[in-house]
Amino acid sequence: MKSLLLSGAMILAAGNSAFADYWVVGNRASGQCDIVTSNPVINAQVGGNTTFGSGPYRSLDDAKIARSTIGACPKVEEPHPAEAAGDEK
């Protein structure tokens, strides 16, 4: 019985992460485009900071690609894995 409950919990956890959505939103306050995991509320007309939203995207990589193709978003330099780990040549 415990193994059945454990397997059910694992299926639910895996299922929830498989349906994670990402949106690319323009942030007026920071002048950048952010990737968020909740559906953005576009409130530019009432003086809010969120100017636009694009999505949903199924993976973080898809959202990063979309962010790089939106003209209003400044270019973001992603660190190379070797540089992030502190390795030098």
C-alpha cells in the first residue's frame, strides 16, 4: 500500500513539472525582459510595470529563445558552463 501511494505521489510530481509554463514579460521599471512562471497581468495602461507578455512556452529554453527574438528585449549574455564553474583555460 505504501509503495502504491509513493508511486502515485511521484506521478503527480512529475506531471506537475511537465506542465510548467513560462512567459516572457517586459518590465518597464528595470528595462529588461523577465521570464516568469505565472500568467502575467499586463498593466501598462494603468501605470504598471508590465508592458507586454509573450507565451506560454513549455520549457525554459523555449522562453529564452523567444526572449532573444523579441526586439524590445535587451540582449542577455548567458555565461558559458566553464566560466560559471570557475574553470580557466
